[in-house]
Amino acid sequence: MNFITRLGLALLCLLAAILGGVFAHSVSTHKGADVPSITKTTHWLGSWASSQQIPEPRNTLPEGMLTDATLRQIVRISFGGTRLRVRISNQYGTGTLRVEDVQIAGSADPNTSSIDTATSQQLTFSGELAVNIPAGAIYTTDPVTFAVKSLDHLAISMYLPKEPQGQTSHPGSRATSYVVKGRQSGAGAFVDPHTVNHWYQLSGLEIEAPSLSAAIIIVGDSITDGYGTKPNTDTRWPDFFMSRIQSDPVLKDRYSVLNHGIGGNSMLRNGLGPNVMARYDENVLDQKGGKYLVLLEGVNDFGRLSRNDETQPSDYDQLVRDLKIAYAQIAATSREHGIIPVGGTIMPFGGSTYYKPNDDTERARQDLNDWIRNSKTFDNVIDFDAIMRASDNPRILNPAYDSGDHLHPSIIGYEAMADHIPLDIFEGAPR
């Protein structure tokens, strides 16, 4: 080997060493960040989620309450694992949201603010302990190693130095959240906290899960959101359904369940929260690991017409046509993204003093339900109407399942909804 060759090799080695040092520095992680371990055998899977909306005035925290304050919120996950990350939301904020000192821990008692401090973990954003989230954005924390079991309750705490410019919320949390002044994310329990049964600035929790696992996404209204259930009892029908999934020896390792119900929600018109067509992308397509969409919406679309004394039969006919088109849009788009659409028939609400349905309302409901069952727009159908209606009067809920308002099921009714879902529509279930 001559001198020129040796010199060239020496220069190449030196260059490689310099570049290697540069590249090694460029991919180094900040202290506290968890190096990603996602492989071909795992993926991110939604384990808990909530639909976001602008809270109505009665569900908005008082001015100043979230300034120099720690917010602790309790969630129940549907799928366990050893690594997780959390989604912090400023979706409906009108200005930048500053969030600091986000921590996660096991809940010591879902009925209180108490946490298991031995499990507490700091959450970061690209290794940073604080983040500025732009208006309209949702940020995801860095992954952390954190062993959790399916159906565990977790407490997520965050410090807000300044209140949000426009709160983002899920009013129907059916779980208690806790607010105290000062930086207290790591506190074992809050002393004399302000309590509310709503979630704020929090939209999801994802688990690193086996690649064969998938999410069953449920989109619905107050029936899915658990109207009438007591806080911290986990007695919405999706809660019963996720417990049923977890009791199945095959399905428990295959599926998470994500509840995207919003009270007062409609397919076509904004009400309490954006209409289904407007929130579909965020609540379905953006969810990690989604494989099935269960859609149970439409009763509020009919109900709004029935409350209007000037509604004509032709108005119901047009509504049914509009709903069929909307359902078809959702089903087709879901399939394009590898999500299997499952339609739910609309349950009876005869006797409701709030909506006061009449013969035209019932005719339209039956027309739409027949179409859901028979049009093959959906890959599968869950016939909630057949499950929940009275055996001697198809216009009303089974009295055994009626909460008393003739629109929402009772706790027993919610449990019946979950218990009568045919599990064989989900891949991997015994047939």
C-alpha cells in the first residue's frame, strides 16, 4: 500500500469519526426522555379518549381558577401495557396554552385526588418539562415506561401558570377532576380541592401495544356519554362493553374501546359540541390503532324536529335522506382508511316529554332503522332498537331498561346494551 493510498484511508477514517460524532450528537435524547421502542411487532394504540368541545357556560371553570393552578384528572384505560403517552389538547383555545410539570400516576382511589406516589412519572415534550401549545392544536407527550393493566384508573396532573384562552373540555366525563392553586402535580393528595365532574385540556392516552391489537371506536350522543350515571362508577354502556371485552380470554388482548360520545350531539347540526360529520376526522381517523367504528347517532336529529310545532312530514323525509347520505359518507371514508363501519339502529324514545315524538317521528325512525339494517351500507349492524324496545310496543324503551325519561337507558339498560352486542362481529372472536 503506497503513501497516497494510506493517506486517503486515514482521511476517510477521520471524516467518518467526525461525522459519526455529529450524527450521534444529533440523535441524543434530553435527560428524562424515553427512547422510542416501537417496532414492527408493536404500535401505538388508543387506550382512553374523550371528544373535545367548547364547554357551555355552566360547565366552564370560573375565570382565574386555572391561573397558577394544578389540574388533576382521573381516567380509566381500556388496554394495558408497559409504555404510554398522553395527548394534551388546546383544540378550542383561542391563544397559546402553556402547560408545565405534567405527571402521571396510578390513582389510589378514583373517588378522590389521591395517587400512588410510588408510581408517579414525569411527562415531557421532546425532553422539555414545559410546552406552549398553539391555539387549535393537540400535543402528545414523549413516551414513558409505565406498566399499567387494562381497566386501571390513572391520574394525570398538569400545572397551568395561566388559564387557557378558551377552555377545551369534555363536560360529560362522569369522573371527578380536582383543581388546587400552585404547582402540586406530584402531591400525594390535594388539600381542599375544587371539584368538577368534567375533563379539561385532555384528549387521549395511548399505549404501546402488540401490532395485532386494535381499537373499537364508539361515536355517539348522551346515550353513549352515559347520561344519568353517577360520577366515578364506570357505568356507561361503553364502560360495560370494555369490561366485557376484557373478560373474554381471546378479545382482551386484541381490542381497546374508545368512547367518543358527546351529550346532546347530532349527526348533522352543532349542538353541545360539533356535529358528527365535523368531528369525524379527529374522533375516528386520528385515533391510533382504529379498526372498528360503532356509530350510534341520530336520535337528537329526530328529536329537534319533533320539538318544533311547525315541522311537516316532508321535513322528516328530507332528514332521513340527509342522514342516509351522512352515514354512507362515514362508512365509505372509514373503509378507505381500513376501519370497519358498524351501524347502530336508533332506539325508541316514545313518551319522551323533552322531545315529544309523534307519528311522523316514529315513521322516520323506522324508515332509517330499516335502511341501516338492510342497505349494507355498514359491514355489520348492532340492532340497539331490537335490544332496547318494549316487546309489546316498539315505540318505547323496555320499561326494565328505561331511566324514567323515556329517552335514556337506566344503568341496567346500559348494561343490557353492552351485554347484547354480538362479539362475533369483531375479528378474532370465537364463532
